[in-house]
Amino acid sequence: MMKNREYLRLITKISLVVLSLTFLVSCNNEDYLFDLIPASKTGVDFQNNITESDQLNILDYLYFYNGGGVAMGDINNDGLPDLYFSANQERNKLYLNKGDFQFEDISESSGTEGMSTWNTGTIMADFNNDGWLDIYVVSVVGINDFKGHNELFINNQDNTFTESAAAYGLDLQTYGTTAAVFDYDMDGDLDLYLLNHAVHTEESFGRAQIREERNEKTGDRLMRNDNGRFVDVSEAAGIYGGINGYGLGLAISDFNKDGHPDIYVGNDFHEDDYYYLNNGDGTFTESLRDYFGHTSRFSMGNDAADINNDGWPDLISLDMSPEDEKVLKSSEGDDTYQTLKMRTEQYGYHYQFTRNMLFLNNQGKPYSEAAILGGISATDWSWSALFGDYDMDGAQDLFVSNGIPKRPNDLDFIRFVSSEEIRTKINDTRLVDQTALEMMPSGVVPNYMFKGSGDGAFENKNNLWIKNIATVSGATAIGDLDGDGDLDIVTNNINESAGIYRNNTENANYLKLRFKLNSGNGHGIGTQVYLYQNGNVQFRELYPCKGWQASSEPIIHFGIGSATSIDSVKIIWPNNTYQVERNLEVNSTVSLSEKNNTPYSKEIKNELPLFRKVSDKLGITYRHKEDNHTDFNYQKLIPYEVSDRGPALAVGDIDLDGKDDIFLGGARNQKSEVFLQRDGGFVLSEYPELAKDSISEDVSADFLSFRNGTQFVLPVGTGGNNIGNSLNSLKNRSIHIRKGELIVDPKSKTPTNTGKVLVMKNEQNQGMSVFYGNHSTPLDYGNIPESYFEGPYRFATGTDNRLGMITDAVTEDFDNDGQMDLIVVGEWMSPKFFKNNNGTFEEIEMLDQPVSGLWQSIIPFDIDKDGDLDYLLGNWGQNSKFKASLNTPMRMYYADFDENGTTETIIAIEKNGKYYPLLGLNELSEQMVFLRKKFNAFKDFAGKSIEEIMGEEMLSKATVFEVNTLSSGFLRNNDNSFNFVPFPKELQTAPIMAFAEYDFNGNGTKSVLAAGNYFGVIPFHGRFDSFSGALINSEKDITIGSKLGLDMEHKSARHLKVIDLNNQPYLLIVYNNDEVQIYEIERP
Amino acid sequence: MMKFRFMKLRDPKNTPLVGLILAIFLVGCSTSEPIEISAEDYTATVDKVTEIMVHDIFSPPVASRIYAYPNVAAYEIMIQNNAGYKSLSGQLNQLEPVPQANDTTINFRLASLVAHMDVSRTLLFSEDRMASYRDSLYGVWEKTNSSEFEKSRDYGLQVSEHILQWLDKDFYKQTRTMPKFTVDTEDPSRWQPTPPAYMDGIEPHWNKIRPMVLDSAAQFKPAPPPAFSMEKESDFYKELIEVYEVSEEITKKGDESEEIEIAQFWDCNPYVSVTRGHLMFATKKITPGAHWIGITKIASKKAEYDFDETIYAFTKSSVAMFDAFISCWDEKYRSNLIRPESLINQNIDENWEPILQTPPFPEYVSGHSVVSGSAATVLTDIFGDNFSFLDDTELPYGLPVRSFSSFNAAAQEAAVSRLYGGIHYRAAIDEGLDQGINIGNLVIERLEMKL
């Protein structure tokens, strides 16, 4: 009781503040899109009240705060969806919808209050196929004295129900989270997937394989409907049931659109999520790794829906990353680099990171994860995600419910508070110190509302569409409660009244469909609908059991903006027959049944992909293998690795037989390899001279032949950032032919990490120069090394040779004076143009304004087809926690802050007008211990700006680097001055590391192929694995690699090169720490 | 008037005017009592340091450093007023003579305590906690006899400054930014992070810290551990199985068994992380060094040591332990041996958990053994063999009192507790204890302290 009052007080306080704030805001804005209607008006007085006791609290039951469920559906067939709420500890409630947001509590009379000790999710579905919705309530049974079983309330068609779970075989007693109905075996009736959660210790990872040993309490259950009796077929169907399955999220969708519904299960903690593809024969194949490069770590609720209107279902999986700077910096975040490495490589788990994930469906190919790019990666302690076109503009929006009464991952609590209060009590006596629990900070926060743009981008609409009110909202259902055609929202809240949000959308049109089928699946669960409107398509599937522990109204809802007519609607029924409706009125609710029984066959595109993988790789059996060196162990605050820039690639005629051969320089402790071209392919050749160089880490190489192909030079630049016991790994060298022998000449220079080696022909005198574009000083990142020419070329007097952290360079006559000039790009710098004045290179300003980026690659290409050369630039992309803009550049401070002889770098990004360090106190103090003395508690550190943390004086002695764009894009040539134009969103999912120009289409016009992805970052950043490459024909004509037959996802490319074998072009892709790929180019 | 006096007199650069006021004041307060400082005041300060260390969470090697330097500072002041002791300058590595007091009316005990608190405060994270403890003492002393307090405090701070300059060159600062330990995942014999927190290996460069007495970190390099082998007949495997079997056996006996009591009594893990779902917290205890500091206190009290003798005992034992950690950590990252928990989970029983949480650093040799060996040897030298005592050091952490017949008996028990705890093989315990005894004997042999 005490607690509730405290909550009320708190909430009142926050509400008052929010109210006064929003009042000010709403003076300048139209009314909210949603109004929260109070219980006093609706009559929905349900509260999910949680009472902590010494016997039962978050210490005894890990999911104590996960909340109850909510189901929305029309139980009396009066056209208005009714509401059912399950409560954890109290009685469940059923409310009849009387219209106009008036509800009548019929819980008691309907006989649906339930009897289980601890209820979780609830769903509505017509289990007995009588046309009336029944109610299924999931419970946790068998721990903490929780009694009862899952209950099935069969609708007596008179507003009363009879609990009949046993008769249906559904009186299961497991650690249930929620359930979903779908017809997985396509036999015309509804089957059920029961999602259970583990309570097993998560203190040690254990082998990933323990998921294969079924546990009856924690393992998920697939229940097949055999004539009204549900039979557990999990094992035979290939469903995992291990003791480590912390099942919290459940989404059903025909993800690969083969006509059979698939399953995505989100698992909490270290257990991987499961992606079950339906084999169509009653079994599933778990395929997560093949399709997902990484997932959310503490996976909670999820939702599948087509958010970019390409006709394929996308997926969001929620986690708990906070947006608020203060919460972010005082909460436990991601694993350390080494822990993640151990969990993935040794224990066999997949990559998981602590933030929301948005998986864009690449038409059945591996997903692109783009939550940060989409603006929805951090919504705090999140439970339910539901896509819906809330403003009915034709693009799906997103509602996220969140909040937790107490934040158990608060760092001060973990390290300081807890110990002194709890001490040994918990382990020894099981006594719980209530005061200790009270010391966890509150996680009562406002829900999130995002407006979708239809292309994967979302815009935060908090305080515009919904009022910011701090709540603990969990299970959520959507539907049209008042029959006005827009989607209303209902949330089940902990310790306060359920949230009923009335949607006030006006001046936008809709179409609402409900289905009435004659099969055992009367509501048409699994029906797919395409709405065609003015050349656009919208796609929906009817799987109402979605979000989090809930089911929504079983309808299909489309928003169509201002359109007043609909071109056509195609409905594909669960039995894979279809029909097209052409005369559906806007702003109507239409009930549809099957007619014609026309079988639906997928439009199989018979287009051949442009690229076809060659399995024998033409004999180029090269696999790059990185050494065990980790930059983060040496320079703990380095923003990304610099030791993973290899391998080096050079193509040219090494054995002087007139055919191009391939040189691949290895990582440290891996020797360089040469593949010589023979008639049928390439053959690995032994050059003992090269074997001696295995100590060196080769990152860049180039090739130039001269004297009619009788001589060549092959300079190799090294890197690796690893000094180790000798500097030999950083020694550049030059490979060439002398008197018929392959010679390796070591070059002695100050050890540096090379960025780019480029051979430049001296046009004047037939000679050559080699440009060494250097990137960084080993173990002193931020100290810019000198770049230089070897040979007659030189920089003009007065040029600072420390050009920047060079990553790439090209030679091109950008000023059309007949001399090949030099353009260099790198990190924390703007591209630099050097004009060639008879061998002397002078920097000249060619950009209308500097564009400082983390540039990785450059290629000249006339992308706008105006006849002059533009320059395509690969940057870091927009799908990362780095953040930069022209007005608020990302900053990097470089200095020996603590004056101990070792330099460090600190990244700071702007948020709401202030700069904050990207990393938290744990990370920063690992390098700068003085911060632990300065900030004794995390709460003292959290929310502080970089100036407040480091002190102005300390910052003032640092060198400051800046980046003002992270977008990849191109420099448009406007009559010899250039301006930067970013690429479209699809090319911003990951760093772009390499380009290649070629007539890939075989139409006489050259295109550029781009490749990327990058993994050399700490788990805080995740993995940039979602770029499948792109073929850039022109500014307006860009095709993503997954549509071209390229398999580049989840691998980090370094080089693209087109090679010729017997007059047939092949594409060679060289990856870091992986094997190379060869593709045949299938030109029409 | 009072306020004015307080503010001005704290200023060490007294102006003539203030001097005049001071003189007037002194005349006016000629009844000032001398400030009494007892052995209990010293041990209470050491206890305060321990308490703050537990809050701040310092690893065992770092904790040993936070004990040693303040004691040395206090000792170097104390000896100026007691001809029975000899300075450690010239005896401890690179320690120069501290500035001599040129005023014989200084309260050297008070100055000792001030220096101890000041050096401690600098080494701890939560300075404010130490500062508020200090300020409460300062307040009392000031009230009792402000002139005695101030000149003694000033001298204490002067020596503290000297010690801080000395410790600043012990390479600690440099080791903070040295590389983290890189886990070798390919060699099955190598250490790897252990459940539940899978923390990185701590202090991989502790062997680079300047020792106080040892010639080098490797001076008492122990014999290598039994060769790694998973062959059932190998010595290594036998030791591995012994850990598993002992653990299974005593687990069967239950929590009340002597072995489990011993394991828990000597756990001395500063940070035991506990996870309950999304709820995480830590149970924090003192370090093994702190436990022996506690025993030193118990012994000093039982022997009715006065202030000076107490400082002597603390200084000698903490110096020995400081070097013990350097020596032990040198071997840990040399042999880089995998913990029993990793191997048992991988090869014998994947659900096995040790009775104690495995600490985050390589197995060989046992830190408890080296440290206990060194401390017990030194304490035996100070207090004599067969010095029995009741050890209530762990009482604040919910653990019982244990009685020991001698320091060596306690060290033996501390060492073997790691086998019971399931976190060390036998060799690490036996070899570690010998290594510690060698260090203790070297400290006894080299350091001329009590004349």
C-alpha cells in the first residue's frame, strides 16, 4: 500500500511537470494525435498491481516486473472490440465495449477472472471455430509456489465463458510468457505456439547446444490442432526447448513469403533468438545465423510488418537501451570486447547487442539491420512494439511501450549501494532487504511514438502525438475501439490504470478488412493483403498475436492518406488461394470471404542475377586470417581498430607470361600468397622469398609493369598497429624482378600503419613514383604520420606531409591540364586535392566547403552523367552510434590527459546542444584512472558534458579532430569545384570500404560496384554487417547487392577487382579475416 | 573572534599580525592539554581505509599498495621520536630519508596519523570519505590543542608529500595504461575469463611495480606448475580431479562442514558479482591482504602493543605483502594457467560451480598462499611462534570468528581454503606458500627496523 501511494505521488509529480511542459508545447502545436482517456471516463479501471513481499520479488523471480497481458477482440460480435486484461497477481478482467469509449466490467459474470497464481500473456482467438472469440491466458506455474495452469475460456456466446483448457489439451503448466495462434501446417485450423521462459541461472553461459535438450517447463511448445485437441509436436517439428530459452518475444509472419508462416522468437540474455523457417512439411528449420548478422541481446517484444512498402515483412526486436544521457551513462551496457569474443567464438552464441534492432527484409535474403539509421534503436526498458499506420498517411508508424518500476541494472546499485545494504543476506538467508530494493532508481518513463516515413526512417513524435507521461506500460493491443476507422491503443500498466489512447486522426482515409472463412480458421489468421494505390503498394498480414504478451483486434487496417479511391486489393488466403477486389470504398470496414478458390502462385521472378558465385574460386583459395591482436587491449579508447585494414591486394603479371596474376599480402604471421594465372584458372605458386615476410601485416599494395611487361614493381605497405617484440611487421617492402629473380627489398622507414600505396607513372620521363599514404602511428592513434613519395615526385614546398589518417588515394587529372593529379581521403579529414605541376604536388582547394568524414575509399566516376568526373566516397555510414553534422561535428580529443606518457583519444558527440563523451565512466576510467577519483559514483558522472568531465583546462591542451558527415556519397563536379552529395539511405547501413568500376551491365557504360561492412569496433557499437553491396549505374540508378546475386552481408570487404580469365570477366572480392569470393559476371 | 582565529591559524604562512594574535591566543589558552594519540587511533584509521577500499572496490594487488605506503609514511615519522627503531630509507627501494622535523615539540604520533591519512586519501578513490574522517579528527585535535595540532599536522603533510613523490615513481601510473591481458583462446592450458562476470584478467602488469624489498619480481620464482595435460594419469589431471572431488565431497557434507566454513572464511574476494535475471549486484568483502592487516591488528592488541609498536607491526607486514603480490602476479601471468572451473566445465561436469567465485586472474600460484605465507612469516618474527589468536576480522562480513594456534597455522588454512573453494589446484597452494615464506624471510633478513 505504501508503495502504491509512493508511486502515485511520484507519478503525480512527474505528470505535473510534464503537463506544464506539454502545455507550453501544445500552445504552438495542434492537439495530440492520441488522447489518453482516463479510467473515470472509460470505466476500464483495471490496474496490474504488483505487490512485492519478502517471499516474492525481483530477487526470487527474474521476470517479476514483466507485467500482464491484454487482448482486444469482439467477444459478443457486436462490431466493437472488447478488452481483456490479465493480471500478474490479481484477477483478470473483461470489459465489454459499449461504444464511444464506454466499457462495462463483466469479469465476474463472464467467468473469466482466472485462477492461476501468476498470469502473463493473453490472446483472443476462435479456438473452437464457432465464430466467437475465446480467451487464452498464459501463466507461470511451478516456481515460487505459482499454481494453476494456462486457461482457455471458451465463449458461450452469451457474454459468459467456460474454462476448458484441459479439454483442448491446453491446460499447460510451464513458465509461460505468451502464445500465438497460426495455421503452421496449412490444414485449415489454428495451431498454437506457446512461448516459455527459462529461469535457469544466467551466471554462466554454458554451451549453446543445451538448447537442444528439451525441458518441459522452459522449452517452447508447438501445439498442433488435431480436430480440436492440441498435441505437442515441438520436438518433431524442430522447435528448440532448452533450459536456456528465455523466450520473451514472439512474432509470426511469412517472412520468406513462401506461403507458410514462419516464427521469430526473441530470447533474453545470452541465448540466441530463433528464426524458424517453415519447411512446409510440418517442420521448421532454425536459421538465425544465415539471415541475421546480429540481434538484440536482451530481446523483449517484437513485431513483424512491412515498414518500407516493398511487400516484404520487416521486423523490430526490442531491447533496453536508454536514450536519456543520464540513464544511459548510469546503466549497465554492452559486453566487453573480450567477453563477446568468448561468448561467440568459444561458447557458440551469435552476436547480440543491447539495443533495439530493426531488420529490413531483403526479399528473402539476409536482413539489413538498420535501427540506428531508422532512429528507433533506443527506447529504454521496452516491452511492446506495434507497427500501425496511426496517422493513416500510408506509412507504418511505431508505438513502443516501456518502463520498469525499478532499474536493476543501475551501475551504482550494482557496485556500491547493493553491497552495503544486501551484503551476504541474500545468499545466506534468502532474506530480502526491502531498503536495498528501494535503492534501485525508478524506470518509470514515457512510452515512445514514432511516425514512419515509409522508407525505414522514423521520427520521434513524443509530446506531439502522445503526451509524455511516465508509466510502466507493457502488453499493448491496437484496434479501432470506437469504429471511427483509426487505430486506438490499449496498454496494460503496472500499478496504475490501463492506458486507453484514443486516436483523433481526421482528414485521412482508411480501409479496414475483416475476414470470415469457412475453414477452421474463421478469422482468417495468416491472410496476406496487398493494397495498390497510385503505383504504391502496401502489404499486411493478419497475425493478431503480436507485440508483447498480447493480441490485437483481428483486422487488417490500411491508411491511405488523402486518396479517395483504391485501385485494387489482393487477398491471399491462408490456404494460398487468392482474389482481387477492385471496388472497395475508402473509409469502409469490409468483411470478406473466400471466393473462386483461385490458387495463388508466387510471382517468381525469372531474372537471372548479374553475379553468380563461382564455387571453386578459379583456384584462388585464399583465406585471410587476422592475428589475435586487439587494438582495444592496447589503446583502450581507440574509436575503432586500425589493425584490421588488410589484406593487401595487387593484380598484375608477376611471372611475366603476359597474364595477370594475383598478389595477396597476409596478416601478421600469415605469409603473402601469389596466384599465377594459368589456362584453366589460378594456381598458388611458391615464392620462398615471400614466405620470409609472414611477420609483416600487409594492408595495401599496388602494381605497375614497365619495359613492355618485362619488369614490374609491386610495393607493399604494412600496418597492423602491433609493435610486439619487433618492428618488422611494420616494415614496408617492394617486390620486383631483378635478373629474372623475384626480389623483396625491405624499406626502412619510421614504423607507421600504412593506409594506401599507389604507384604513379611519371609521364615526363617514363619513371615512376610510389605514394605512401600513411594512416597512423602504431600505439599512438591520433599522432598523424608523414605521407610521402618515393621516386622523383614530391610535395610542394610548405606542404605539411602529415596529410591525415590516409585510407585511400587515386590519381586522376582533375584539373584537365594533362597531368595526373593526386586525391587522398582519410579519417577525421576532408578529401585533399593535390595538383601535379611537373612532378611537384601542390594542395589546392577544390571543395565548396570541407567535408570531414571517416572516409574509407574513393573512386572517380561520372555518377551524374554530365560528362565530367565526380568522385564517389565511402564513409562510415549513418547506422552507428557515431553522430556528426555540419553544425554539430563529432569530436575527437587527443592528448596525454593524465600525463603518464601514453596518449589517449576521447570521442564526444553532441546531444541537445551539449557534447558528451560517447563512452561511459567504466570505459574512460580504464584508461584514465583519475576519473574514478573525480567521480565516485556513476550518477555523478552521468549526464555530464565532456567539459564538465575532463575540465576545460585539460581539454584545451588536446588536439581536436572533427568529422562533420558520416554519410557515404559523392563529390559532384561543378565545373572544377566540388560539392558533397550523400548517397541514399540504403547505402548508409555500414562503412563503404571498396569500389570497383567496370562495365558490369555489358551495355558499354561503366558502373561502380561498392562493398563494405566493418567489425573492428567494441560491442557498444555492434557490428556493421548489413551492407550487401550496391551497383551504382548513376545517381538515380542504384541496385542493392542482395538483388544482384552478391553474398556480401556479414563479411567485411576490403577490395573489389574485376579480373579477366580467358576473356571472361570475373569479380574478385577480398574480405578481411575471411576467404575471397569469385563471381562470374552474367552480362546479358 | 573564534571564527577569525580558526581561519587564520589554519594558514601556514602566518603573517606577523597573525603571529601576534596567535601569541595572545596562546597566552589566553595556556591550559591546553597535550593531544593523546593511542594505538587504537592508529588501528581505527587503518580500519577506515579498509572500509573505504571495500566500498571503492580495489583488486587485491592494488589494495596491498594502499596499505603499504601509508604505513611506511607513519613509520618514518614515528621513528624520529623513538630511538628503538631504524629508518627504512636506504632499505626500501629508492626511499630517500624523509624531511626531518626541526621542532622537537611536534606530536610525532599525531603527525604519523596525519601522514597515514593523507597518503591513504590520495590512493583511495573516495577521497571525500577519508577527508570527512580526517576532518572529524582534526576538529577534535584542534579543539584540544591547536598549536600542537597545527605544527604536527604540517609536518605530517610534509612527510606525506615526500612519500607521495616516492610512490609516484613505482610505475603504478604507467601500468594503468598498459595493454589489457589478451586471452589466448586457442591454447587449452591458458587462462580464460570465468563465470559469472567473465571479467578481463586484472593487473597483468603488476610485476612491473617497483618492489620494496625484493631485488626483482622474479626473485622467488616458483617451480612451474605440473605440465598441462588432460591425460588421466598426468599429475596435472590428478590435481584437477582432486579439486573436483574435494568440492563434490564437501558439498555433500553441506554448508556446515569445516571445509566449506574454511573456504568461506578466507574468501576475501573484494567483488563477488551476483546476477538474478536483470538484477545485478555485488557482495563485497575485504582482500586477503586486508585480512592479514586485520590479524596484525588483533595481534598488536593482544600483545598490548603501544602506538609505535603497532605501526612497526603494520609496516613490516604490509611491506611484506606488497612484495608478495608483485612476486605472485609475476608468476600468474608467466604461467598463465587455466582455472579449475573452466576445465571442469569443459571436460568433466558442465554444471559444476566452485564453492567460491573464481577470481579474475590466472591460477598459478595462489595469491592467498603467497600473501599468507609472507605475512605469517613476518608476524611470527614480530610476535613469536605459537601466538594464538581469535580471528574476528570477517565478522562485519557475516562470517564467524575462527581461532588459530599460530600465524603459520592460519596461513596454512588460508592456503588450503582455496582448494576447498574450488578455485586452485594443490600445486598453486603448496608452491605459493613456500614462495610467500621466502619473501617473508627476505623481509626479516633485509629490513633492520626494531633495534
